[in-house]
Amino acid sequence: MKRIAAVILLLAVCASLFACTARSPVYASLGKYEITEAMYEYWLSYYKSRFYASLSEYGLITGDYDESSWQLSPDGERTLGEQVKDHVDEQIRQMLVCSVLYDEKGFGDDADTKALLSSTVEEFLSDDISAAVSRAERNGILAGVGCNINTLRRILEFEARAMIVADRLFGDGGTYAVTDAERETYYQDNYHRVKHIIINNSYKYVLDDNGEPKMDIYTGRYVTEELTEEEKAEKQNLAQSLYERAAAGEDFEALIEEYGEDTSMSAYTDGYFITASSSLDTVYLTAAITSKIGEVTLNDTSYGLVIMKKYPLQPGAWSSEVSGVFFTDMDSSIIENKKTEIYGKRYGEIEYSDFSPVFSDIPLLDHKLTQTQAQ
């Protein structure tokens, strides 16, 4: 994680915004711990950049950067800008509470933990900085914007304390480590199991003289051509026929084996396990979530025509080797819920100023720097 390199360059570019001096007013505090306005703006800029990179990766934002994109509301409830701010506000609350818990639980009294905190911060300040700029250049940049190294240390110390507390509380062997019972409850409350048949209704592969799919020697991809209107109608009729046969009770697995064009169904023999946050075509996701167990639906998606059947959840599927790929983020989600519940009991003790930065005035970190920070 090359966070410090990005911090320094951000300070150089945005000196007027990030005047992170000791005189920066306090934005939020809990006990002896204080987060300044400059620190708040730094985290807003950092996560604004991370969100933007993710949105671009998934094609939700395309073309040149446009600040008005943050007014989009994919979920129909909050704008993208509000989502970023809500995320940062939650992270700040958690870091303040974790800092207090770090003291209350005596983690700071443990020599090994104290050494871990110090070494984590110093690693960022020495190794990562020296890999990006020289010490002289670093000091010159910081001095030019009236910033000192102690402010940067405070930013990293908050993050390091939060990391240590989370590991001690929720990591393996921690006080609130995730249990199998919690996994099963989360699984039953949040997942849906479906199987499908996909009928490609947009293109077909061009075949060579031997009847094999032809490959483009320059791109390495199979050559395709759009289906004719007649061929599209045939695909539609096939999908409708399969839907009616499945809805009438015909063996769905046998239909998948005979007609399915998605080879993943043979790999994931128990089906797909889906949550509301799964990165899937919206029509497909909606059908998987809203349909009833045993129900068959016909859906026109970006994948093609999808005949889908919903199945009851199998107890303990999250521990299956076959289906495990669908549950890689489950523990993280459970831990985040536990953090909100446990940390949330202290949120009312946090004191805030009336400082409210204008989101559109927060600069966007260079995309490459944001990727570097995330490593």
C-alpha cells in the first residue's frame, strides 16, 4: 500500500485545500482523539478517487471525468457523492471509536502491539516515501504547504489503530470472531440460489472450413457475426419453449445439460448463490432475488435469454468447495455488520464541529496513484 506517496503528491497539488498544519480546526473528536478538517478532506479525496476507479472499471462512469457524475443515483436512494461521503463518515466514526477501544482494552500497554503500531506507521513513512521521492524532496513539499510529518503520522496512526483493534476483536481467535452459526444465519438471510439456461440471441460464431469456430489471428478472439432476424426469432421461440417446459415441471437439470450454453453450470453444480450486492446484470439479479423458490422465469438480459429456476438454500453451502467462490466476501460482510453494531454503541459520544466541505471542491487523486495506494 503506497498511501504516503499519494498523500505527498496530493499535498503538492492541492496545497490550498490540504493545509494540514497543527492549526487545522478539529472536525470530530472522541475522548482525547481528534480528527481535523484537513484529515477529513484527505480521506474524502482518497475514497472519492477509489470509488471513481471502481465505477470506471465496472462501466458505470465512462468518458472523460465529469464532476456531475457524482449526482447520479444508481440505487435510486443516494447519489454517488452521498455514498462516498457516507462511507468516509462511517470510517471516521470507526477510527475514533477504535482509537478509544485501543486504550480501553489495554492494547497500547502490550509491548508487541505497541511495536506493531509503530512499525506499521514508520514503514509507510520511510519505505513507501523513499520509494517515491527523496527525503529532501519530501521535506520540501511538506514545508511548502506548511505541513509537518506529525500530521501525516496521525493520519496513519488512526488507520493502524483501527486495523489492530479490528484484528483483535474480529480476527481469528478474536473476541467477536465470526462463527459458523453466524455464517449460516447470514447465508440464510441474504443469499438466493438459482440455476439457469442461457440462450444467446444476439450473435453466432463464424465457422472455418472444418466446422470449427474461426479465431481472429490479430485479437485472439473468436470471430462472430450478428444473428439474422429469422435466427433471433428461432432463439426466442426456443427460449419460450424451454421456459414453458421447465415451468410445467420438466427436469430442469436435464434441460440445462441439453440446451444450456453457459459452461459454468457444469462447474457450479449446486447453482449460483447470489446476494443483492452481486455484480450481475440488473435483470438477472432482480429475477434471482424476487422470484419464489421453485419458480421459473424467462428474462431478457445482457447475457442473452435466461431461463432461470430458483432453488431452496442448502444448509452450509458456504463451506462447500464447489460453491465457495460465491462466498469469498461473506465473512467481511459479517464483520462489517458486527463493527457497525459494536462500534455504533459509542457513536453518540463523538462530538462534531459544523464543518461541511463541498464535495465538488474535493479534488480527485490521479487514477494511477489511487491504484498504487490500494496495493
